[in-house]
Amino acid sequence: MSAAMTEFATAPDGVRIAYEVVGEGAPVVLVHGFASHRGQNWRETGWYKTLTGAGHQVIALDCRGHGESDKPHDPSVYGESAMADDIRLVIAAAGHARASVMGYSMGAMLTLRLAYDHPECIARGILGGVGDMYLSRENSWRAGIADAIVTDDTSQLSPMQWMFREFARQKGKDVEALAACMRAPRTPLTADELATIKTPMLVVAGSRDLISGPPNALAAALGNARYVTVSDRDHMLTVGDKAYKDAAVAFLQTL
């Protein structure tokens, strides 16, 4: 499916957020993972076609620092609540008071934050590429990933740092902006906070996803969630898997 016209919404701090709207029907906002963009994460993996074919309107955004959105090099503008609020801004800019939201990896964490900060604007959430590792989130590894993205000395990089580096340094990506995004501290929601989220949620992770971990513990921690494990898929391969798509479409149809 070809891309729609890029539109922009401007956040309170002046950062412009790029998004596009495809199709008609019940709106679903798509929020990509770190160092990706809306086309790479969602359009190229067939999600636009899947969701519009199921009668949904796709609203796909580029997170700040990514894609066609503005790319500040200051970590202070990449706070999790600010990035989650960009989703709320795009929902309103697209003409809706609320929408279902599906995020992958970083996008899933932002979807969780949005459901906590602004539950009134999210009808249903799908959290892809996230699992029980969320429950033990901490910031120490993030600086190492940011350093790996920009360093000239690659002799000491771990396999995970190599993976992030290669992905972030693909043609057209702003490595300084991505490093700034990764350096921004993240404060995970506590168990008590997660339990207050009553928005219906579907948590999806691959059975071989060592980055997210299995999805069941996170689903159990939320106030109203179920989970799906995608068989024999890792973090990168789960996103385009048919089982993930089938589960998401079925979940959205229960609205």
C-alpha cells in the first residue's frame, strides 16, 4: 500500500510530529519502535493493508527523533510522558477524541504511558514486542546503547549493542537524535500503577524474544489485559507475523 500525504502536528515544546492517515473506519494509531519509523515498522510489514482491510482507519506517526518528525539532539525533550503526549496530539489532529493504539517495543511502552497519563483518549491498546522485561526496567543499559550507536570504536560492543547500532545507522536515520532519545531516562510504571490501567490491552511477544521477555507477567500486572505468544519469533520477526496480525484484528473487533 502506498503512503498517504504526510501531515504534521506541533507539540507544546515546538517539536513537529509527522503522521499519515490511511483508510476509513474505527481509528487505530500505530506507534513504532526505537530507531524505526512508521513506514518501516508498519507499512512495509503489511499492517496498513491488514488493518484497512479489516475496516479500520490507520493513523501512523513518526515519534520525535524518527522518520519525518523533528529530530532534536537534546535528551531532555525525549521524556516518556512527552513522547506519549505526542500520540494524544496526533489523535486529536486526525479528528478524533479517542482511538485504539498499537505500539511496538518502544511504541508499546509509550502506549502504556499514554494509557496511564490519559486513559480518556485510548479506547484499546495493543502492546507488541514488550513483556516481563518491562517489569524490571532500568536505565543503566541505555547509555551503553546510545554510545554504541555513535561510537567510532566498535571493538567492545556486545551483540545487543551491535544490533541496535546496525539498525540505527541505516540510511536516512539521524544517529545523534536517536542517541539522545536513548539517553533520556525512563521511569517504568510501578506494579500499583499498572494495575490501575483498566483500558483493555493485548500484550504480544515472540517466544524467542529475549529483549521483551514473555508477555504473560505484564498482562497479569495490568488491570484488564490478555496476552498472545507468537511461536518461534524473535523481537525483529514478530512484528510482521501473521499470528500477531490475526490476534490484533480479532482483539480490535471486540470493541
